[in-house]
Amino acid sequence: MTMDGSPLMDRLAFDNVFLNGGWCYGGFKAIPASGAAFARFVATGTPPDLIRHFNLGRFATGQLLDERGMGPFPVRH
């Protein structure tokens, strides 16, 4: 579970190592479309627009995703 309730889909600093996790509440609904986009990312090395915002760097820059209706809500846990 991530702090903004959105998944992580990114390439790590190792050769051919990718991360796809932290799906929290809505993963089972989003996996078909995001799975196809993630497969394209792995095959080409470039994240498609659909998933490019779900990178690890958003936590370092403070650009967390705001998906209304998704959790978690840190102050309520």
C-alpha cells in the first residue's frame, strides 16, 4: 500500500528489473489495461502515457497522485 493509494510501476536501477505493485484497493479492476501498458513498458523501455505517472520518483518530488475515492488516508489510519 502506498501513501497516495496508487500503484508503483517503474524501472529500478538494475538491468531489466521492473516494479509493479502497491495496488491497494482497485488493482483487480485496473490490471487488464495497466498490464498491457506495463508489458509495453517492459518491451520498449518507455512507459506509455497511461502509466508514466505511477513512478517511484513521485515520492521524492512530492508529486503524489490524487485519485479521489481511493485510499489510503494516512491521517485516518
